[in-house]
Amino acid sequence: MRSYEVIFILDPALGDDGVDAAIAAASGIVTKEGGEVAEVQKWGKKRLAYEIKKRREGHYVFLRLRAPVKAVTELERHLNIAESALKFLTVLAPALRRRPAKAKASAPAPKESGTHGMTVGVHGEAVGSRRTGAEVQEA
């Protein structure tokens, strides 16, 4: 199962009960399909940047969930059909990476004499620097 973040905007005409019912319906779809809702945040009623379905405000809801692809597809299908949902966005959340306990010793870095911190190429020139025709012939 992968981690997802879903944000959806609900109709501002809904009361608190309507928002809670929409959240419960979305959570129910995810759990029914074998996923789990890890976090629910109600961001409240906010003004939209532009009109969506002739509305200037909307209730913002954020869900963090772990679910199979089938559950996310079903949730998106539900949000497309639901008239109370003005807009939604589903994002694949980045997986948490574990750092190794000890970093392996790497090869020593090449000397950077006279390059002012620039990376030195094969012929001793700074990578990304331009060489004139005379400098190319000398090398």
C-alpha cells in the first residue's frame, strides 16, 4: 500500500454536519477498499482564488491515507460524482526514507587548486568553463 494525500473542497452551503458526513463517506470508501485513513484535517471555510461551480468559498478538507490504487480510484470516482465536492486533488505522498546508521567512506575528492571551488574536469579545466583554441591545443 502507498501513502496518499487528498485535498478536496466542499460546497460552502454545507453545515458542519454535511462536512462531517462527506468526510465519513470518503473515509468509508477508503476503508471498504482495504485502505486506512491516517489523518483528517478540516481547514474550514475559505475564500477561493477563482469561482468554481459559481461558488466563491468552500470548505477545505485534507486526508492522509494509506491505500491500494483501487481504493484511491474509487475515492476519486466518488468525488467526481458527489455534487457537494467542488474540486479535489490526490497526490502520492513521498515515502519516508531511512538513513543508514553509518555512511561508507568514499574516495577522496579531487584537488581544486585554483578553481575557486569549481569542479575540475579530466584535463584540469573547471567543468563548464570555456577554453580558447590555444588552450585546447596545449592540452
